[in-house]
Amino acid sequence: MKLTYEKSIEYWDASTTNSALRDRIISVDEVLEHSTKRAEQFQHLNALVAQPTQNELSAVSSEVQRRLDAGDTSRLLGVPTTVKDVIAVAGMGLSAGSRLLKDNRSAIDAGVVLKLREAGVMFVGKTNCPEFAFGISTSNDLYGTTLSPWGQNLSPGGSSGGDAVSVAVGISLVGVGTDFGGSIRWPAQCTGILGLRPTPGLISGVGQLVGTARQGIDGASQLAADSFQAAIQVPGFLARSVNDLENVVSAARQATAGTRSLSKTSTDTLDTDLSAVTIGWSDGSNIGVVGDDVKAMMLELSKTLTDDGLNLKYFGDAFAGAREAFDDLRGYEQLYDLRELAHGRESELSRASYALLTKPPRSRDGYVLAKETYLHQREVGREQLRVTPLFLLPVAGCGAIGHDETACINGITVAGFELMAHCRAISLLGVPVVSIPVAKTANGLPLSVQIVAPPFREDLALALARRIESLSGGWQPISGL
């Protein structure tokens, strides 16, 4: 049965677009034309840093049409997709927003890009990020600053801010980013869309530039194996609906990873009947400063889900110490690969990168203790998820902020990575997280919740996300766009 397409393409998600293509409601060329027009219309937001040539797009269009004509039922076939400029796409630039790598190009596809190419997506551009993806806003000295569609005085967040803007305005309908300490969840909230940080190991990490050995700037190598970043950072996704997140994670997962057998826990036998599990929640006040509108969002959501028949339980001290453990171990990262890359060219670094990479590495005297603390906090957090297999937390203590990376929350100035406290606490656990918009600030900006599940239980997180989406509306088009 064919869907009824009541709204124009500006309001479609990836799933609707794919269905419209298969139902012959719209042509592949029309989908690409719409993406190109949106890129032109929102060029001033500076989300894209590179786009395929017209000949390249024509070749992609022809291949998608061939697959459609052959009856291909891939749920991502023909979906416009963008990729953060720290992930390799064959034939395109790979600069990580750095002038040191402005002419760098990749000859290969990253693992996640290869899987999505097989699924039939249409790559329509690379997106902006802070230099080396180190930052909570999206600005660098090579490509400049990315602006938010919610207001040019606002940041779209970072470090996957370019992808978030692209999905929010409809240049793409899937964004492929990375998440270390919140780099998908924070921009997803800032722009009012959905994000998914998968379990480490579910999606191939090959082809991420930042943190690779010097010889890996073509995108072929993995993150430095001995780094905290390698243990925590994952490729992840931005989209407009839970359906889209389900389809993209299903297509992108590694064939030999992501099965429950890789992480046997007491939650492995749970199905996705949400009435059978206890859902924990907290307003996150024990992790970082939280504004009154965020507290109200969490309280209202807990009431809404309880009224809908689910079992919610409040844990005010959940994940205590996890964010501090993240920050402490992160401080011991040596960043030798980036220091080597920048040697003799430090003047070309952005101010933030210069400060980071010219500062002597922290003494390793406390490293062993910091790593032990990290492993302990990870186990404590995962034990919480054995008690409550789903958990709700705010993404941050406030909504989108300005480009100065500061916010005043209840009279307290919070700046920089402090704003990522709630995301960092969950990153430390190495578990899947979905972020989904559920409320607005007093100023009308989107606020999102993190849905946390045990390792390799993306299905549980997405099931609760679907329930919340049906109750709270999920993604909503930005007024005036």
C-alpha cells in the first residue's frame, strides 16, 4: 500500500523520502535537486565544506535509479547523506577543519561510509566541524563558523555541528558524525533533531582522521589503539526520526560486531516490551549544573511516561563520578600524532588547538589510577543499567548557546566542556544513547533527553525513543524554514 504524502518534501524524513522514491511519487533527480537547492538556500549557515561534482552526482543518481528499477528495497536507497569532515569519503577532502590538512584527500571510504554506500545512500557533501573535532561549537580557521538555523547568533553545537545543521534544514536527511564526549547528542539538541551514539565496536571505526597515526591521514587507519579516545569515540548518526536511526544503524553495523554475545549481561534476554522493564531517570543535578527548564522537562517526561503505563523510578545520584573520571583520564591523552602533525606549523593552528597542542603533555604519574577509576566508574554505571535497563538524563543543563561557548544557568556561568558534563558521563560507560527532542526552553529553543541502554542494546534505546516520539512529537520543522 502506498503512503499518503500530504506535506511537501521539506517536511520529509529519510524513511518518507525512500518510500516516495519506491512509490514513484518523486524521482531520484528531484531528490538531489531539492538537496542542492537547500544547500544554496542555506549557504549562509556554512554547514557544508565540500560537495560532489555534478558528474559525480549524476553517476550516483543513475545507480540509485538502476537499483530502484531492479526492485531494491533498501530503506536507505536514495537518501541524501552528509559526512563530518573527520571521516573519509573516497575522492573528497579530509581536513578535520585544519589548515594543516587543507589539501588532504582520501583515496578510500571509511568503514561506515562503505556500509552506507552499499545501502544506497547518496552522499551530497562533507560538513564543517571544529579543528580536529575538539570543541562544543563548530568553527575553525579553514572554513569559518557554522551558524544555527534557530538563529545566527546561536551555535549549532559541536563537534558534529555541520551535519546537524544539514539535517535540520534538509540538505541531507542522514548525517554521519562522531561522538566522543557528546559530539552528536549536543548538536542534535541544539538544532532540534535526533542523534544516536552506538555502542563502541558496533560500527567500524576505520577511517576517522582525528587521533590516527601520522601515516593515517588518508583515512585508512584506526584511532591510536592505546588512547582513551579510541576506547570511547564512535561514528554515529543524526536524523529526523526514530525510523531513520533504526534504518541507518542496521545498515551500518559491522557484520562481526554488535551482537549481544559480545557483551553478555542480565539484560540480554529482555525483549523490547517496555512495560517489562524499570526505567530510571534523573534530572542530572548531581552531574552538572541544570537549569529550571531542563528540570521541568525531565519531571514532565517522567509523568508522561508513567501515565502511559511505564514504570519510572528516580535515581538522584545515578552515574555520580562518571563525568569527573572522563575529564581526568582525558587529561592524560598525549596527542602525539597531532603534535607531530603540527610540528613546525603551530602558527597555522586555531587558537584552541594551539593552546592544546603547544602545552606540555600532562605527567603520566597519575595515569594508572585515572584508568582504574575510569574502569570502576564504567562498571558502576553498567551495574545501574542492569538494575534499570533504560535510563533517562538530560543532554545538557541548558539549550543552545552563543558562539562564545558560555551559558548562565541559574546564575552560574558554565563554559566549554563543562556544558557537556551529562554527555561525557554517559560516554564513559561505552553504551548506546539516543537523544531526542521533547521540550522547549523559555526562549523556544529545543531541549532533548538522553535515552541510555546497556551495551549493544540499541534496540531498547530506540524502542523507548519511538514511544517518546509518539508522545512528545520528536523532530519538528523550524518555523519559517
